[in-house]
Amino acid sequence: MVLWVFGYGSLIWKSGFDYKERLVGFIRGYRRVFYQGSTDHRGTPSHPGRTVTLEPHDGELCWGVAYKVSGEENEQIALSYLEVREKQYDDKAYLDFYTDPSSSVPAVRGVLVYIASPDKRLNKNYLGLASLEEIAKMQRCPCHGSCGHCTRNSLKERNKFMMSICCR
């Protein structure tokens, strides 16, 4: 068996599970947004931090990485870990992953993607749209969560990744 997992946020640089292969690429039709609240590892219930999620958007590409996890035991370990790590994301999708923007054929079909839906009945931590000033203000706040990284560090790491794929 083989499981592919797509990372578009902190999973880009911190998978937290063993994998056999890591591909840089993108999914189509989604964009990255800071609309999800985190009350466990990026904040608290009284001061949720903002984390990245995806929203559908025609014509967009969301760059990230796909991890290939092989073997039943490794898959179970990875899924168990991800179910805890991504517990505030209420939706999962299996999407096609591409490595070449000019190709219509995916490099991998059916990568697992965790997404936070905007449905407040299903996702009580969804924060929605905020101004850049509000998001920036949240980045300056000290980390209240248990993860050990502030959102500011997440932004720094994500920016390094984006620069590495854009400036090859």
C-alpha cells in the first residue's frame, strides 16, 4: 500500500512522520488562506492563533510537497499522527498533485489533503477573512499554544520554501 499526503503549511518542512519520497509540486483549484483558528498548537480557546487552510479558487495553484508513505504500518503511524496534528481541520480531500505547471497529467493521483471548511456548524474554529493588518498583529503575539513554534516561525519557513521553488 502507498499513501500520499500533501503539505501546504507547516507540513512542508515538518512532516512528523517517516516517508519514502518527497515531491515539490502543487494542487489545482485551491489557494492558501489564514482563515482557520487554532486553539491547541498555535493558540488557546480564548486567544486562537491563525493557521493556513485552503479555499477553492478557480485557476489557482497551491504549491507544497507530497510525501509518499509506504507500508501498512508506516501508513497507520502517519495517519494516527496526522489525525491528532490536523484535528481542527474538519475535511479531507483526495486531490491530484502536479509537478509541472504545463502538464495536464498529475504526477500523483489522490493525495490526502486536510482542509478546514468554512461551515461554522462543523468547524467551530473557522475564523474567516481578516485584514492583513489583523493577521500581521496576530503574528507579533507570543505563542500561546503547545507546538513550540509561533505562527511567525511558520511564516518564515513557508516563505523560505516558496522562495526555493520560485527562484530555481
